[in-house]
Amino acid sequence: MNLAGTSAESPGRPAVQPAWYTTAEVAVMLRYSLTKTKQLVLSGQIRSIKDGGNRRILPEYVDEYIRRREQEAGANGQAP
């Protein structure tokens, strides 16, 4: 996607935003290993939805996790 909010594959058309992410996609976004991300999901630290045999993570669940980590870092006197 470019700065205008359009996809390079289809100029002039807005890119479709995913309704949810896979665990692997979230791992890439957070720059965590897949194993660590799966542990965070299974422990409930990153909320998810069960979809058949898979876990799906809503964008707002990723945002919640990041906000919580920032708050924890701030409470411990660390820079975010």
C-alpha cells in the first residue's frame, strides 16, 4: 500500500483491510517468533477467536496488547 491508501497492485482502489489476522501474521507484525506469539495467544495475553481449528486475532486485540505492554513499560520506569 502506498501513502495515498491505495494498493500498488490496483492503483486508485483502496486496499482491503483484513478483518482478522493469523497468529503468523501477528508474529511478523510484532517481530516475535511464531512460538512466542502462539504462547501469548494460548495464555490469553493476546486475545483471539477460535475459527474451526485456527485462531484468528482481531486488529483491536493486537492494539490492546501493544497498549498494555506500553503501560507496563511505563509503570516499570522504562521508556516505551
